[in-house]
Amino acid sequence: MNVITRGIRNAFRNMIRTLSITVILGLSIGLSLVMLIANQAVANKIASVKASIGNTISISPAGFTPGSSANNALTTNELNSVKTIAHVTNLTEVLTDRLHNANATLPSRFPFDNTSSNGNNTTSLSSPIKLNVNRGGNGPRIFINGGGNLPSNFSLPVSIIGTTDPSNVNSNAITITSGSTIDAGKSTHNALVSTSMAAKNDMKVGSTFTAYGTTLTVKGIFTGDSTSAVANDVIVSLPTEQQLSGQTGVVTGAVATVDSIDNLDATTTAIQNKLGSAANVTNAVTEANNTISPLNSVKTITLYSLIGAVAAGSMIILMTMVMIVRERRREIGVIKAIGASNLRVMTQFMAESVTFTLLGAVVGIIGGVLAGNPITKLLVSNSTNAGARGPGGGFRHGGGFGPGHAFASFHSGIANISASIGWDIILYGLAAAVIIALIGSALASFFIAKIRPAEVMRAE
Amino acid sequence: MLQVTDVQRTFKSGDTTVTAVGGVNFKIPEGKFASIVGQSGSGKTTLLSLLGGLDKPTSGSIEVDGQDITKMHDHQLIGYRCRKIGFVFQQYNLVPNLTAIENVMLPMEFAKVPVAKRQARAKELLAQVELSEDQMKRKPGRLSGGQQQRVAIARALANSPALILADEPTGNLDSQTGKMIFDLLHSLSRSQNTTIVVVTHDLSIAGKTDKVFRLKDGKLVR
């Protein structure tokens, strides 16, 4: 038997104590690992959110919320001045509206407004979106005050989007699956419909439908990055939508592209100064910072908790080892008297301390690996629910545009966090255990060095 | 040969200096069995600590096998204790979670004796102090006081020391077992040619040793 074996065997001298220390250290190491896992997952998420930030600036009418009436809308003339601002390389303008099926019945007090000046917001299209009433089922839902059901011929109003860039709508890259795209600069009676919309209304390229009492022809059928996000959309050119809805020169939002992300903040300020209080001008950095601020809180909390858990573990083993050394004072004195050096006795106690922490590490690693992902999700979920409420929340199928969409995509992204647990985490756990053991045995070693065998003989 | 020359050990206690051992001189030839007797507080244990290299004298010299241990550094003293000294304590002081044989192997581990040799020597010593094979595998808690003291004696003999220092080795035993332990020490001093110094206040035991030193107030008296 050597000094290490003796140390390991000493760790099992009192089984009740060994079990208690293992459980307590296991909790401490497990908590450290969970916090490390959460910290890494959140840090990775923050990095990915930051990496996904584009060099675009969102411009929307002040006080405008998606789906509401654009009574304070911006105009093409106002936005033309934005095009001349330094570093702005492109400006996409959009006018959105909602059209309800002419043959469908809307329930009373349904949140639908008539934004067009011609007063005919109807279409022949039926929405492919099925609303679940009063929290039943999955997918989009509607709550009817006092209970009840939607009318049997109800169809959700569809979004019609007039844009100067039909290749990207509501932060979704558009892919034409059939037919061709529209001419975004001209007022034509051509439209693009989503694959879901085409299927619902049995349409193909060349089919026609009505909007605002005017017949439009399906020029192309599209899908987006997110099929569900664009399912309820019809895309026309900006001049077409302005002409059909009788809102000449009006836009409900715009996206300015800047030459470099470094110029994003300065250009945002320049646009805001140019448009004044009539517009809300935000960039993705601001929105991303707002969105990830709860994640930063989680990151800080997990970091402090990690330090706290390691410190608690160290304190537990430190106090335990001091207690053990005090308890075995005579034994240490005798061992020294019969020829053991301080280093040898310290090594024996370190082996005992490492044994305790490795036992705790096994329990902690199992617990940490099992609890890491759920706790990370819980922390992020609680934090983002409490902290991330901003513009653009709510029912999105109304066809809103502007910062709300960018925000919504960030927000949905951060809630969808997943902690990866690899060998590195297990190695960190073992390293933490060894660090805890070494810190824990430091004071004990000091006491061991102070024990003089002569005192043991005197105590006889 | 153990030669103690004018050894003094004083302690500071506040403003006063307490003399635990004051100018002790004696000589014990190799293989002799000596006893130090005296009342409680007479300095017996302090003197034993000085002889064992557990403590350093304030002045004087202690020579064991021609080596002055008072001039040794701490790390040299560890080696001295390991190879030249065997301790036997009143409370036996065996390591409770080691078996009898493992306890005897312990000093040999510190002296870096190979495992196989350690095991053979430990068995031989335990057999010498009349412990059965079964008892050798028992932990101290499952041995009687006399058996534990015999294990302690075997442990003290492990590295074939020049000097065995026993502090009240029979103090915790009944008279019959005490006599048996004393006889064992006596016979070992003869058979192993080991110098043995026993601290005791039992004059009947002390009377049977080759030399008796009486200690009073830290000084040897006749």
C-alpha cells in the first residue's frame, strides 16, 4: 500500500460522512456544470445573434404598429431624401394592407381595419391559415371574449404587400417556385402568391383573383425562408398597391441598406435627423442589443453562480478536510514520529480530498449533464419572458412591417436555445473537482505542517 | 550506544523560563534495556522527545550510534526517526483503518523498503510478537489492548532501529498483560541487540531493567 492508496482508503473510513460529502459536493459540482453549460450556451447564442445582424436600418411611421391604419404613413417623397444620405446603398419601400374575403363573415369586434382610401378592402382569396379558437390546438390562435366560435365561413384577412423589392419580404428571402417575379417599379395588375395561398385557392401561374375590386393575375408562386411566415401573403409592386388601395405616394415602412455595419449607427442617426419625429428609425444592432439584454443577464447570473458554486464546493471540502485533520491530529503526529515527512502526509490527505471530489464529480457530472439543457432553457425562457416585450409583438399575420419583424425573428431565435454537452464539459467538471480538491486541501495541509509529533507524545 | 551530554530544554511561558530538562548526562551501551522513572511533570516525556528527535534541546548533545542528532536539520531528523528510532506509545497509536500487518509495514514504506520485503518482514515481526495469521489481518479495533501493544512493538522494530523509545508501554494494560509486554521488550533487547529506553512510573518494572534513571524536576537524581 502506498500513500495514495492509503489516502483513497481513508476517504471511505466513515461511510456516512463520505456519502454526505459526495452528495453535497455532487450538488456543488453539478450546479457549477449546469451554470457552465448555461453560460456557454448563452454566450454562443449571443455570438450567433450578433453574427446574424445585417447592415440594414428599419424605417417605420412614428407610432405605427403592424396591422394598424397607416394614417400617419411616410411618403415616397420623404424617403427619397433618405436615398441621398451617405452610406445608404439601397432603400426598399413597402406598403402593406389586409384584405378580407368578400364572401366571408368576420366576427364582431374582429381586429380588422379598413386602411384603403377606396373603402373596398376585399378579395376573392381565402386565407390558408386556420385559426384555432380559444386556445385549442397548435398554430395561430384567436381568443373570443365570452367564448363562442368563429363564423363557419370565416377566413382570416390576407396580407397584401406592395414592395420595391419582391425578393425579400418581411425579412424573408423569397424564392419563386413557379412562374416569374413581378416588375417592382411599375404599376401592373400582376401579383405573386404564396404556395399555401395558391393551393388553398386552387391557383396556378396565370390564374386570376380580385383585390380592391380589381382583377389581378398570378405571375409567380413563391415560398420564403419560413414557409409559415409568408403563407398568408400576396406580393405586388409598390406602385400597384399604392394605386389599388388609393394611397398614392404612401409607404408604411422601408429598409435602408448601409455599405458597412461600422456605419450603421451613424447612418441611423442621419436618417432619423432627416425624417424627424415622423419616423421611427432603428437598426438591427439596437434591436439585437435590446433582444439579447436578457441573455446578457442570464450570462452574468450563470457566471456568478458558477463562481459561487465552485467557491461553495471548495469551502465544503476545505472545512471537511480541516475537520478531518483536527480529528486525526494524533494519528498525523504518530505517522510523523515514525518517519513520515510533511509532504508524504499532505499527499495522503490530498489523495483523500481528491477522492471525495472525484466521487462528487461523478454525481455532479451526471446531474449536470441531465439538468444542463432543461435549466438553461428555463433560465433563458424566464429571462426573455420577463424582459423581452417590445414593438411588433402580437398577431403577425396582419401583414405588419418594420422593426417588429426583425425583433420578432431575434426574439423567437433567442428563446430557441439549446445547450450542447460535450466531453469538454465533462473535462471541465473533472478539472473543477481537482481545483476544488486542491483548494480544499490547502488549509488542511497548512495544519498538517503545523502538527508537531512531540505534542502528541506530550498528550499521552 | 546512546550518549546524552548536558542536555537542557527550556520553554518560555510568558516572562518566565521553565526548565523541563536541565543538564542531563547519561550513557546507555548498545543492546541495554534502560528505564527512566519519575513523577508526573518531572520531564520524562520531554527527555524521550529529545532522544527521539521529535524536539531539539536548548543546549547539549545527544549521540546515537556516534551521530549527534542535535546538529541535524529537520529533513535529516525525519530520516533519523525513520531508520534509527522505534516508538512505542502508551495508547498504542496504531492507524485504525490499517490492518496489523499494514501498520507494521508503514515505517518500512517511509524507509522505501520494497513491498515484498516489507510484507515478509512485517509477518516475521508479528510472528515474533506472537500474533496469529488471522490476527495480522485484523484492524486494531478488533485486537485486544495487549495485542495492539504487541503490534506497536513490531512496528517499532520494523526498520531495525538502533533505539526503541517506549513511553509508558504498559500504562494502559492490566498487570498480567503489562508484564508480558515488558518481558517481550526485554527479550527483544537481547535477541535484536537493540537499545531500549522505557519511560515508566512503575518501579517494579523499572527495577527489572539494566539501568534506571530517576528524573526529578528535569534533573537526574540518584
